[in-house]
Amino acid sequence: KENSSENILSSATRLLLHEGRLMLAESTRLLDVYLFLFDDFLLITKIKRSKKKYGGSDTSLIPVCPSLTPELQSFIREGGLCTVLDQPIPLDRLILKNVEPV
């Protein structure tokens, strides 16, 4: 929900453990996603690309959070954005399984 997503990352005690890109296999297509693994939940975001760069030709002036990986900072500077795909998955309810590559 849009109104509750504002405070999703606002906890002062929440730690970002890992982040990175992944291809998510849906029933009939592959989806380019960016995952954020916090100490209490997993957040899956959908990557949206923009055809025009943010800020014109000088992208060095764009304010980007320094704690983000260089890959994500570069993506944001190129006009990309991540939108939350679904509700965060609490880690105490998450089950991981190894699968064979397709």
C-alpha cells in the first residue's frame, strides 16, 4: 500500500545486510529485480528504467545515498528507479531452497 510504504525503511535499528540484482522467474517471464536483505526482512523491488538520464549531462551533482552500492548509485543516476514489488518478507517466515539452474 502506498501510504504504509513510506515508513518501511525508517527504523533506526534496521540493518541492511546485502543488496543486489536478480532475475525473478514468474510463470511466463523473467523479471529484473533488485533485492534488499535487512536483518528482519527481505524486500523485493522491480527495476524500472528511464529512457532519459536524470539531471541532464552532469550526473555527478545528483544526490544519492552513499551507503548504496556503486551499481545502484549508477542505475539511479541513469534515471532508473526501484519500486516495491510486494510486501516485505519477514525472515522468520522465509524458506530458502537450492534449485537446479534452468
